[in-house]
Amino acid sequence: MTRRTVRIAMNGVTGRMGYRQHLVRSLLAIREQGGLDLGDGESLWPEPVLVGRREHALRELAERHGLTEWSTDLDAVLADPTVEIYFDAQVTSARVAALKKAIAAGKHVYTEKPTATGLAEALELAGLARDAGIKHGVVQDKIFLPGLRKLKRLIDGGFFGEILSVRGEFGYWVFEGDWQEAQRPSWNYRAEDGGGIVVDMFPHWEYVLHELFGRVTSVQALATTHVPRRWDERGKPYTATADDAAYGVFQLEGGAVAQINSSWAVRVNRDELVEFQVDGTHGSAVAGLRNCRVQHRSATPKPVWNPDLPATERFREQWQEIPDNGEYDNGFKAQWELFLAHVYADAPYAWDLLAGARGVQLAELGLRSSAEGRRLDVPEVSL
């Protein structure tokens, strides 16, 4: 098998997501397995070129993983004709300018979401990529998680009958940063830096709903800041100007209704950090990151509401676990492999910058819905 080396500029890998999921668990994991088999006797070998602002952090990462290429000069990296792909995991506010540079340099681009803070810029990026004739993709990792892949298997198999509703719960308590260190960077809580849970999570909910259940046709949301004062990485207090919780109701094409709560100010009383309950005429399912449990209509109990007597049924024990029936790789790595196969073997790929723009649109409309206190239609996105 012949090996083809592909140099990939990775901007933002000093951040938690860029480092752990995209560098270590995706590209380096592909290298550990001997590269990506493209078929026809060719293997793809990704060679990361680390890019960022902090020279010492880049050097330390490179030395830790035996990498030799890193730079604080994005323009110089993009000017290098041997760099073929640009990946972006920076803070949202810095993403659009960097992606524009990469597209103008003729690089294929792969990026974290949201692609922009507003729909106009997100559509502009999609149009620029189309006109440049490059390949482009947006990270949509949730649909590659084992729990949601099992859920998709149930949908494709007709388990639910007519799907009536989807209820999602996402979130956990993010410490304020004073008496315990916060688990998320402080920019997430500053609107001026592109922070906010609507901007962060509504793009996720858009593609999850779109891929599994149907296009979102309307949104009604309430976004709020439950914890208005937090402490940054240097221990200094600051005012949280971005929303840390959002409660959304989404009408879906076909008639189903989805209700999803997202919060960084909630304590977890469920099996996983995100769970979706899907109810249909023939059965229901609860899916998380890894697991999925079902209850068919033939096995549905008939409880009677009586507040004067204690409940005797153990409702959670009446659900059946869905087996894996296969091996599930890391979701980020799985999508990286699909994107690389799209670029170098012309494999089909649906999650492009236009798909990313749909997520930005839903976040934008969600914030507007909250500000105006009304339900808004979600038009189809096109160039």
C-alpha cells in the first residue's frame, strides 16, 4: 500500500476541544492505526501543522507528540503550497477571518461550529467556498455518537411509528471560578467574545434534529443568564454578558415537536450529560452519548395517577437496552475520516459550510425569539 502524506494546518489546538478531540483522538489516532485506507492500495497519512498565538504552548504540544511543525504565523502557513487543508478550532469571534484567508489561499477547509456569529457571514463563507471550488466541512459530531447512531437505527427501522415529540436535556454545573475552577473558558460567558449557550448549542440541535427527525421550521426560545458574575482564568471577577441557559421549542417538518433545555447552571440527575427522549405511536426511546433504551407499545405499562399512594412501579427498569451491534469509534475521528475521504477519494459528504449556516441561523433566530418573546419561522437556507 502506498502512503500519501497530507499536511493539515490546525488552528486552535491549544484549546481543550481542538487538542483532545481533533488532534489527539482524531488525527493522531488515524496515524496510530497506520493512516486512513482510501482503497485502491492508497493510505492517507495526516501531518498536522500546529497553528496558534502562544509559541510556548505550540512547542510543548509538538514535543509531547513527536510533531515537528508548528507556527504562530497563519499567513505564512496558508502561503505554503504543501499545506492542503486548513482546520479551525479557535474562539468563534476569530473564525470567520481565518476561514476567509484559508479559502482565498485555495485550501480545503474543515471547521468547528458555529462557523460564524451571524447568518450573513456564515452564508458568505459558504458562497466563497463554492466559488473557490474547494472542499469544505463543518464538525457535526453529535450524530456520530453511539447513542444517537442507535437512535438513528431505530428510526430507519420504523420502531417509533409516527414520531410525535423529542425532548432533550443537556448541561451541567459550570463552576463560577471563585471557590472552584471553572470547567469552561471565560470567553464562553462574554457575548462580546462570541460566547453564549445559544450560539454554542443551537447549531448542534439544528443538525441533530435535521438529520434524525426533519428540518426545523419554527423556533421559540427563552435565553437567560442565571449566573451573572463569574471569575476568569486569572481569578478576576467579571460580568457574564452571555446567556448560560436556553429553553427552546422547535417545530419540525412533518409535525413533530422538539423541546430542548440547554444549561450550564443545572446539576445532573440523569444517566448522561445529554439525553433525548423520543416518543412515537409505536414506541419510545431515550438516547444519550453512548446508550439507548427503548419501550415498545406492547410493553408499555398502564400507570394510574394517585397522589395519595406511593408509586410501586420502577419505571426506569421497564425499558430495554439497545445493543451496540457493532463497534463505534470516536465521533470526531469518524467525521474526520469521512471528510478526508471526501477530499481525497471524492466520497459523498453532506456536512458542509451551508449545513453549518443552518446552525448559525437557528442560533440567530433563537436569540431573536428570546429578545422579542415570540415564535419565529425558520426559512430554508440556500445560496
